[in-house]
Amino acid sequence: MKPAAFTYHDPRSVKEAVDLLARHDNAKLLAGGQSLGPMLNFRFVMPDHLIDLNRIDELAYIRASGDTLEVGAMTRQRALERSDDVKRACPAMIEALHHVGHMATRNRGTLGGSLAHLDPSAELPGICALYDATLSASGPAGARKIAIADWGVSFMTSVLAANEILTGIALKTWREPHGHAFVELARRHGDFAVAGVGCLLALDAKGQARRVALSVIGLAHAPIRLAAAEKLLLGQAIDERAIAAAAAEAAQIDAIADAHVSAAYRQRIAGVLIGRALRTAAARAGTATQGNPR
């Protein structure tokens, strides 16, 4: 199939794109197009207007400053993958990007597009949750900030208003020595994840957790921060007992089921992945604490 007829718009600034959204009903924004393109072809979506963001240069940037990594919404996933600033500031993002589709799709796909599309299995929203990201949006009423915890409202639906554009993402980076990990299970490499887990972990001089972040994708309509598991781990050595207690928290998530796996299977896989992520992050944190950050 091919897309239904639509009017194409090619703005060169955020203001122009916002004005187009305000003037036209049933409009869709085009970022990388790796999800929207197939949806148009299958006529899952049939907009009257398509607003292409690809020539808005102000939406593509990577800036690292202090404890913040700022990324423009139209920054390509491949640019993130190859960025030295991202490698230093958010190494878990690099690890997650290796699971995002394939190189051909990462060449076009964008961070903002992944967040706006908000597939439950998408890796990059999970990374944004892991790093407590703040999202910036612009609309007719001006600009506003949105915490990643408030971003997802239902299946593939964000809090972004119909007349707003996601413009940027600011991630809170960890400056102290720490370990990181991102692991997932998919039916094949590049497929949608059954579940995935991101982890950041800092250890004290006794080898006990003094700071922990855990996020899970694939189980709910939006990424989940495992606050209860993080609290359980604080002040604890990352041994098998602590790992088992953290992994057990996956069973408390009201997981989704689909044609491929049950909710119980997703919970079980998430628990296994939590263990793998914690072991990897703990090994890296131990090396980092000894003066060789990874």
C-alpha cells in the first residue's frame, strides 16, 4: 500500500513548524520517519498534512556541560552513537543504541522521534528515564518543560499536545565513578524488545551501593523506574541476595501481554535482566571506584 494523499510542508524553523501545526488540523510531524513511514504506507495513520522537521537545523545538537547532556530532538541516533560527549556522559545510551533497529535505521531515526512515537519496547525512552531526563516542548502558548516520569500517558501516547513540538532533551549525567549496563531480550537482534533493563550504579569504599538507578522497558506503555528496587539496594553489597530482592520487584509490575508473550513471561524476563544488568554495572562500578572509570 501507499500513503493516503496529504499536503507536505517543509518548515525551516521551530516557529514556522509550530505555526503550521496551529493552522492545520490532522497534521503529523515527520522526524526520522522509521516508524511513521511504514504507518503511512499501511494507512494506520492518514494525516491531511505532513510537517517535515528535517530542515530545522536548530533541532539537531549534542551539548555536554557540567552534569547535563543536552540533545536536540532531531539529533540522529547514529550521531549519538558516535558522539564522544555521549560516550563520556551517558555510556548506557551507547550500549542501548546497539539494540535500536539496525545501522540503516539509526542513520535516520532521531531521539525525539523515538520519544514522541513512544513504543513500549523503545530503548531510548528507557535511557531517558534512567538519566531523569527533562523534555522541552514548544507550542503556540510558548515553551514548557516536562519530566520524563510525566511523559507517557497511555499506549504510544505522550503528554505532548497536538499543537506542540518536542524540541530538546536534557539528561542528568552521573559525574561520580559508577558502572552502567543496558541489556534486553528480543526475538532477533533489531526486533522490538520483549523487555529491557538499564542500570546505573555507584559503590562506596566498602563496595556497597550508594546510588542506584534502574529502568525497565517493554512491560508497560512507558518506561518504568524501579524506585522500590533502587531503595532496596541502597547501602547493600550487590550480592545474589540483593540481586534476587531487586529482581523480584519485576513481578509487581502490571505487565502487558501481546500475541508473542504473556504478561507473566515479561515479568520473568525482566527479573532475569535486572540481575544481569546489576552484575554488569557492579563489575564496572568496582573498576571505576578503583580509579579506572568505564
